[in-house]
Amino acid sequence: MEAMSRNIGFGPFLKESLSVYYDILTPTKCNCDFVAKYNERNSAYALKKEIEYYAFENNEVIFYERLDEVTLEKIESIKSLFDKGHVEFVENSKDHMATSMYYVIEIDMPQASDVVRAIKRFRFYKSFRFGLDGWVNGSIILIDTTRQKGFSNPYGRRECKRLIKLHGKFIEKIVSQTTSI
């Protein structure tokens, strides 16, 4: 079962699941497998749509990569990607409020404790004009497929739980396919 799930891959399953609400982009400046982008715009109107008195936008960007091993250098490269790449993914509008960037790494083997500690301590926050023009938060999420466990910094904990639950559904799908054959 585990070998079959490795052959099919969680990445394509995640990509298919995200494609319902997210725009799937091909990565241009990073070495990841795919990038998923979500943009939400909320606004309030007075009497008719032309009289908009309040609006805000929230963006979410998910980078996905499958690796055999994660190193501290990889974590530093992700931080520099967030630092340089947030300009590419933050919508340049007066209504921008928040952008969340998640870098999801899928691995098959347990990682060294210093890498897990570095992921848990990872911080990325960037505000624009003291937060008046919005902000960007970043997180690294490490999914260990053999133990069905995930690690992230405090900001990415909710997304990590969601991805672990989605990985469980992926495993259930694999099991149901193998038992029906």
C-alpha cells in the first residue's frame, strides 16, 4: 500500500483537490512541483454596486514540493523565496489585506531533529506601510508520509492539520482502490 501511494503520489492528489478553488500555476522562479494561488475579495456596497464603501482582499499561495531529504539550506532558500517572491504573489491593489504563503514539503523518511526544530521556529512576516496596506505571513509545512505526521511553525498549524487530514483521505482512496481490484 505504501509503495503504491508513493507511485501514485500525494502531489497530484493535492493538486487535483486544490484545483477546485485555487489557480494552479507552473513554478517559474522556484524549484517546487506546483504553485496554487487563491484570491478572495470581499466588499460592501451602499444601495448599488457603484457605491462601494469597503473592500478587502485576502490571498493564499501554496508551494508544493516532494523531497527525499530536507536540509537547513533548503529552509534558508525557502525563506529567501518568501522574501523575494512575495512581491510576485501579493496583489498590488489598495484593497490588499493579507497574504498567506505556505511551502508544503512531502517526505517519506523522518527528518533530523535540527531540521524539525528549524521548521517549528521558522518566522516570516512582512507588513506594508505599518500594516495599513496589508501584510504577508509565511510558513513551512513538512508532511512525513510514513508516520502520517506534520510539522510547521505556529502560523501554519491549522493548514498542516488540514493537509494531514487530506493525506488521510488520499490513503483511504488508495486502500479502497486496492481492495476493489
